[in-house]
Amino acid sequence: MGNIEQLRKSTEVSLAQLEADITGSRPGGSLASIALPDYVEHQQGVSRVGALSAEAVVRDYEVAAREIESMGAELIDAAKKCEAMTAEVHNAIAYMRDTAAAYREEAKRIFKRIEDCAVFTQDVRKTCEEVKRRMSEGSGAD
């Protein structure tokens, strides 16, 4: 603890130096060139340290607010992509339903054709048997 107290005693805080350090580290030069958001303004009689602290805090909040707005814009983009994907899914589902209906119609057509062929084959057999019977009856009558 003695070392910290010695450090505090030996280091004088120079507000002018602190402001110069802050100004030098910020892009754009002086603090006057960095505009405050329009929803805040300094009160009369506030100290320079209080004004600088308030500015630093409000700027940090403003950066966070802009990031939040940016996330909102990204969320809107994601929602638009989701809506587009949903529309594509609905189109795919409609295509699948149409394809399934077409398969059923094709199955119905093939089913009928096979049964028609079976009936035709049965008729041919009956006809052949009838002809054979007539032939055998006719040959026995001679």
C-alpha cells in the first residue's frame, strides 16, 4: 500500500495534460471537432472534467445504440431472406403435391391399361377356346 500512496503523491493529475492526451488519441483532432449527439447538450456551470466524462459516456452509449440499430438492420435482412426461403418452400411443396398427383394419375392410367389388357387376354382365350370347341365339334360331326 505504501507504493500506491507514494505513486499518488508523486503523480500530479494535470487536467490540461489529460485533455491533450484525449484530444491527441481521438481521430479528428480537438474535442470541439467531435460533435455530440443532438439529444444531449452541456449544462451551464459543468466543470471541464465533468463535461469530458459526460461526452465520453454519451459517445460510448451512442456507439452502442448504433450497433443495436445495425443489428436491427441485419435482423430485417435475415427476416427478408427467411421470407424468401419460406416462399421457395411453399413453391417446392406445391411442386411436390403436383408431382404426387401426376404419379397417381399415371398409376391410375397404367392400372386401367393392365386391367384392359387382362380383360382383352381373357376375351382372346375365350374366343380361342370357343373356336377350338367349334372345330372339335365340327370335326366330330363329319
